[in-house]
Amino acid sequence: MKCRAAIIHGIDQDWSVEEIEVDPPQAGEVLVEWTHAGLCHSDEHLLTGDFDPPPEAKAMMGIEKIFPMIGGHEGAGIVREVGAGVTDVAVGDHVSASFVPPCNKCRYCMTARHSLCDLGAGTFLPGMITDGTSRHRLDGEELLLMAKLGTFSEFSTVAESQVIKVKEDYPLPSVAVVSCGVATGWGSATKRAEVRPGDTVVVVGIGGVGINAVQGAASAGARHIIAIDPVEFKQEQAQAFGATHSVASMEEAMPLIAELTMGQMADAVIMTPGVLYGDLMNLGTKLAGKGGVIVTTAVAPVTQDEASINLSEITLYAKEIKGTIFGSLSPHYDIPRLLSLYEEGQLKLDELITATYSLDEINDGYQAMRDGLNLRGVIAHSPAS
């Protein structure tokens, strides 16, 4: 079949909306009509080159090239066709995307660490995770798909493990944002930072992930939640989502946190800026008190191999630095759980969506993100969606 998709052809280029060919699903695969796709910052990292490994790393991983690529890994849609052996979903089911496709066989899946599944290593390899062959082409050239999903396409063929059935009465735009940004931020606070009632929590960067780290910390019972972002709009939004205080910079936050905690500083610092450069870690670690946890959630350039931290401070104050992907959650368990919290009024999803764009407006949507105008922009693939 033919459909339209937003494709990136190289670093520092705009998204290009073009007609592509999509093959029907084979064994263990499904064809999804993506009704909505979130404009996540992770796709922006394709344009800036943050995700582009150096040549020697590409050779080691067997990556020949990553462009052209269909973007989008945050999405919701409807199953339109299923391949042989598919049992988890059926034609007509509403689904959330899962950019972590668990195999349920590797050591990480077997120890309930599905976000670290070995299948994630194939994100920038060509072909399907099912058999390595391609289902998507542009003028005869095989296309890669962001996270093997490509939700910036009206349709894509994906592995059965990459979709999660959801209730049909859930609004699909809200389902879309849960599939990455909400889960990643929420899990960064509740799972990886292990925020407890009475804690003081700092969230650095209030975008689509950081705002949900704020929600997660509030749900966990944090006493103080300090949101840090230079954009006044995002400071205001953070307080609407549960922050007790908001400031423009880590420097401004330092005396505030000291005052709130009688000098003990924060129990958890969650780093969710647009790009996590190494020099941001110096102040990030200083915002945490003794025994504090610093969670690095934001994407750093793949070539970033230095960070400014005081190792003596880490040792003597027993601070922990933890990385996380997908908030260390398990997609097939936690996405339905988060949607149930939304259903019960305990999680804000509709309010996260600042603006909706057509596929042709994708570059406008990302510019709005860069300008700090959106918490989350969402693509609606058709007027009826």
C-alpha cells in the first residue's frame, strides 16, 4: 500500500513529507494505522546528530547508515491487518506504541527490566525485528524506522510486541503521549528515583518528560517539588501539574532548596533538559543531599564522554547517579496502568497536549518545541482523527 510519512534524510535537515510504500505484515507482525503521534524530543536528536554514532561505533554495531528514516516512536492507532501467528491483538484494536519491544527471553526481560531488552540494540539497524527484512520503501530504497515504529507515517508494519492493546474509549491523542514521554518521566520519579512521601525532588527541564516527572513525584507524595526551566510558561505549567516551586535555573534553585530543607538539599534530582551536556551534571549533583539520587533521563550526544562531577562529593556523601530509559518501566504492564490512572482522574494527559498539527505541519511543531511553546505537540494524521 501507499501512504504519507515524515522522513529525515540527514543531519540538520527538515522533515520531508513524502509518499512511501508499506508492505503487508508477515508472521508475528501487524499493520497499524497511526492516528496520532507525539512530537518527542528524541526524534529531534536525529536532526541534530545527537543519535549519530561515530564511524568506528557504527562499524562495531553493524550500522551502515541511519538515513533516510521515518520518524516517530510515540503514537497511538488502530490495527488494520495482522500476520500469521499474531494473538495479542486483532484487526480493529486500538493500540499504544511501545518503543521498547520486549522479547521476554533475554536476561533483562527475565529479571523484569524490559526497558533494557536486548532487542533495543537493533533500533538503528535496517529491517524488521522479526526477520531482518524491510517493509517500508521510498522510491525503491529501504527505509529505517525510528525505534522500529515510524509513527510519523500514516501506516507502518511493526512487530506484534511493539503494540499494546488499550481500551477503545481512551482518547487516542492521550494514548499517544503515554507511550513515551509520560511513562519516561513518571517512571524516572516513581521507579528509578524511588521518590517517597515527604521527599524533596528537583526536576531540571520541564518538557514532555520533565512535566511527567513532576506528576510522578507528586503522585508519590513528595513534600517539595522544585521545577527548573528558563521558560516562564513551563514554570507555570509545572505548578499546574504538581510542582510546589518553580525557578529559572539550577543556580537560582540552590538557595531555595537549602532553605526548604534546612540545608539538607534534595532527596532526588531528575535531569530532563532538552539535551544533557556533561557540564550540567556539576550543579545537578550539588542539588542533591547526602544519600541523594541523581537520575539522568535526558538524551546526551552519543559522543559526550565527559561529565563535570566532584567524585569526592559522590563518595563521601554516598550520592547515586542512575541512568534510565523509559523510566525503567515495563511498557506492556505500565502503559495500561498509567492509562487506568488517567481514567480514574489521577493522571493528567489531555492537559499535556498544547497543540495539534497535521503531518504537513511537523516542522512547525518542532519549531514550537524548540521555542518552548509546547509541553507536547501531537500530530493528527487525518482531520477525522
